[in-house]
Amino acid sequence: MTRTFACLLATALGVTTVAPAQGGGGVALKGGFSYGNVSNRGVLPGNLQERTGFAVGLSFGTGRNMLGFGVEALYAQRGVTNSGTTDERRLDYVDVPVFLRALFPTPGIAPYAYAGPQVSFELRCRAGGAACPDTDRPSTSYAAVIGGGARLGATSAITIEGRYIYGLSDLKLSTVTSSESYKTRSFLILAGWAF
């Protein structure tokens, strides 16, 4: 837990020093729903069902030009349940996506799209009412992020967006040695206030 806290602190300090240096940067508070899944055979595997949770955090980025850069720190809940069994995994992370953003400035509403890599730091894993079994699970995982949304307003604005997270790291959730690879698949619906 100490290592995770140190990583979060270093990330937060890095974000707050990088964002203003970009010039014309912006900050946004955002939150919303997280629909998480874990895939071991594709996007929607067998009997696995998603965990619905929430995500909340801060976003930092370069101004309102056509192309920009952004970085975020979000607390996000993901996981999976297996229908017909008591087998479940509830995973809580701090996600730090770094992305390139294309903004299409129009009066009043400015649509945007973004894509980039994400690193996630596991805060907690629960299986039922207890901690997840020890499976040599990594505490850091990696993913690719793609999303889009709209900025409603000029200087201060409301933002709405949707985001898909495609996990690249094996979460090693199974206690049985096998060739299966468990990877995150998540969809986030977020709303925010940019200033």
C-alpha cells in the first residue's frame, strides 16, 4: 500500500507540474459510471458478467486548440462475477491515462476525440467478503484508451464523454495454473466541469 501511495503522489506531482508548463492548460473534475468486465476469451466471454461501479477524478490538459495533450488521475471500479457461482473479483484502481486529443472547436459545443496508453495501480481486490487469493497478481497493469465527447461552453464548460479501456496486462485472477489470460475490458460514461 505504501508503494501504491508513493506512485500516486509522484503521479499527482508530475501532473501538476507538467500541465501548466504546456501553456493554456485546463483542469477538469469528472466522474461517472464504470462498466467493467474481465475477458479471458474475447470482449464478452462465457458466463462472466460485468461489475458496475463508478469513476471519479481530475483531468489536466493543454488548452482548447485543435490538437492537445491530456493526463488524468481517476479512481475507478472494475471487476467480474461468474453467474451461478459465488466467484467474483471486485477490483479498485487509480487509472492514469495519457492521451492525444483532437478538439473540433465550434461555437457553444466542441466535440473531441482522444486515444492513448493507460497505467493502472491496484488499490484493492476483493473476492466475496475477503481479499483476493494470492495468485502473484501484478499491482500495476496497462491498457489502451479510446474515447470521445463534447465540451459545452467556452471558458468554463460542462463535459460529457464515453471511453473504452482495452486491458493489455494479464491480471492473473485464477488460482489454477492455466493458459488463460484475464484482461480488463471497461466502458466509462463520464461528466465533468472544466475550468
